Amino acid sequence: MTTGITTEDWIAHHTLMTPNAPAALDLASGRRFTYAQYDQRITRAALWMRDAFGVKRGDRVAVLSMNDTDVFELQFACQRLGAIFMPLNWRLAVPELEFIAKDSTPVVLVHGTEFADAAREVRKLASIPHVASLAHGAPSDYEAGIAAASGTLDRQTMDLGDTWTIMYTSGTTGRPKGARITYGMAFFNSVHCSVGVGLTSRSRNLVFLPTFHTGGLNVYGNPIFHTGGFNVVMRAFDPAQFLALLSDKTLRITHALGVPTNFLMLTQQPGFAAADFSHLEHLGIGGAAAPLALIEAFGRKGVMLQQFWGMTETGPLGLLLTSDKALGKIGSSGLPPLYVHLKICDPEGNEVERGTTGELMIKGPNVTPGYWNRPEANKTSFTRDGWFHTGDAARQDEDGYYYIVDRWKDMFISGGENVYPVEVENVIYQLDGVLENAVVGVPHEKWGEVGRAYVVLKPGANLDEAAVLDHCGTQLARYKVPKEVRFIGELPHNATGKILKHQLPRT
């Protein structure tokens, strides 16, 4: 949908205003760029894609790469050409990447050298016209291309309603869908993040979630570039390096966002207790509700983990809990940002009363206009008056704060009663020896479904099934208490660290 409002080039603006300000640091290669240097590389990348591959307005540019400052360069180069940036999940198998490539038909696939074999195979299977390598600053097609690039770039004038990025959802159930992320979504998400967590030109953000995921790209990577701040990019998450970077008084990271698994692993590091985080201004946590024990562990160090909720399709920021409410509203994802509208509805689409659980619906300029090449999904994902079905079960308390109870599809019915696994999981997290856990519904002859808890213990813990079930029995209604506990070495996770419950056995 055309808005009549043109986009702005954030990098070009900050190059004009503060050319020598630091823009990005690629930790793996040690490369640092000012805004002026970054601006020049982005222009050269755009010239290279235009002249070498014929990339033009509306073409898709696929990028298969681990985290790197080059990924952001390619994103902004796509803007200057009017092309559509398409980061790919490097954890996917070739058949999965083939499906995405056939669905989106990119003109070129730019890949990290470590993914060269997969890229060549996908190119052949999906008939992609061009492939090109990048090597994180080392000799590659990308570095040679931007070094040789010349000529004049006529930057495209883009509307806020135009698609900037197609980000394919994780596809944990069924085939992935390409969520269209517009320039307007990126802008409003940047505004929401800046207001919600205090981003300024002096902010220093640590990017460690994968940039093929909205958390790595858009919280707070792109919003930092919007404000003129500094992005420090990790190749991939490593808990020991994560602790060292958060503690580094020279680097002085101010902002970062992760999922509970990232921060749980951080607390297990030997140096966590002695680490000094006094320079941190905000640590955000999303993907799932933060366990009380985790919030308290960081609270003892003077850092309040701020709960966050969002989706690829929502920009992503849709709810944020302010730090002063982190303990008073434990389990809540907070309140919607300024331009976000929410309601909770029953299966018939009627808004429910406060305190009642229903499906969370969202509307606003931060919400996707739809999925790429998916007319049927677009019909079922939106109501007639434009509300988007999030698929999350939620409730509001008496003060209006929102609680994400669980994924609507993860709820199971035991003896006619709804059971939301997150509620049970939070009770199990209260046990001192539990590192992670996940609860799923499994078939039962009498009750229809009952809960099964998969539990990962901390090193040295000696909890048994009876201890877990006894604890749940003192905290939960009988129908919510799992009927069995299985102890496993680790839970399955996606690239962002979110637990993949569909991979846990139900038989």
C-alpha cells in the first residue's frame, strides 16, 4: 500500500551530520567503520549489484551469511537500488532453502564462503541467475566487487509502504512464509525501540541473535542505525564471549536483546558473579517469558531484564515492560508502544474481558501488509477490518498489562480444562537445579491429553521426577500438573535459542 511518504536514508543522513562517528564493528574480523566509511561501502555494494548482476527495483537479493557488518551493508545497498533484501536462515537444509528460493526467485544469492557448497546446490535447484561469495573482509567476490565498483548511483525514491525485506518465518509447523517488512515498519519499530529503551546516538548495541531473524536485524540493530549509534556485531552467540563483551569497560555496551536461553547460559559462566555490568542501560529479553529466578539473578547485579514481545510480522516490537515494573509485573510483557493497538479476542472474534485468556490481535503501522506470494494466508491472517492474528494466547491484568500465556497452538486440553504450558514451565523453573524445561501435551486415554515435562538439569543437580511432580503439586491445580517428567541432556532450539517444542516426542 502506497502511503505517499518517502523513506529516508539513515546512513546517508548520519554521514552528513556526523561522518566520523562510529557506525559498526565486526568482532570476528576486527573491522571498524565510521558512518562515512560505511556509507561509501554501501554505495559501492549497490553499484556492484547493479552492474554485475543487473539488480534493479523490486528484485530480490538473497543473503546466506552468519552475522557480519556486511549483512547490514547489503541491506542498505538494497534500499539504494529499490531492491528487496532477503536474509536466509543458514541452519536450514538445502531442500528448505530450495523451497524459499523457488518461492521468492532472487536475482542473486550472496553467501558466506562457509556456505559455498549449499549455495551452489540451491542455485542449481532453484535456477538462481547469480551467486557471489563474501568472506567477512577477506578476499571474496564481494570485496573485489565493491573495490572495483565505479560510476554514479541514482538512488531510488522509496515509499514507506514499499517492501524493504522479506524474512521467512522459521517454519516450525509447515512450510515457511515470507513476511514482508516495509520501510514504514522499520521506521515505526525504530521509533518504538528508541522511546522504549532509550536509544540515542551514544548507544552501543551488541548484535548476537542471527540477523536472518527479526531479533538480530531489528532489535536493536536497525534502530541503532536510525539513531546514529554504534552496532557491535558478533558472528554467532557464544556465552563466554557474550559475558566478556558485556563486561568490557572499553567497549561499554549499553544495549542488547536475547532470549531466555542466552541469559540462562550467561548465568552459568564462571565469571558471571564477579562481572561488572554497571555501564549497561538495557538488557531486553524476548521469545518467551523470563523465569523469576533469571530476573532475580540479574537484579542482584543491578540489571533489570526487560521483557519484550514481538513477531517478525509486527516489526517486531509489540509489547515492552519498563524496567521499574520488572519485579512488580513478573511474567508480563508490558504495554504496547505508542502506535501499536492490541485487543484480546475469543475464537468468534469478540473482545474478552480483562483477566480472560484469548488470542492476541494487533493493528498498527508496525504490522506487515502480508506474506510474499501467499494470498490465502493473507486472507486468514487478517480480519476484515485489518487486525492481525498473532496466534498467541494472552490476557490483561486489572492495570492493563499484557501477559503472553502461551502460543495458542501449544495449549492442550486435559479433562476439559485448558492447560497453558508456559504456566507449568515457570513453576518448574522455581526448582534450583533446573536449567531449562519444556512442557507439551501428550495423548491420554482418560483425560484426552496430559502434560509431559522435559527437563534439563544444571551440572551437579540431583532432582528426580518425584521432586518435580511434588513441587508442581503444591503450586498448580491437579489438571495442570504433568503426569510424567523426562530428563534430557538438552532441548532442541532454533538459531535464536527458542525451544522447538514440536521436535519433542509426544508418544
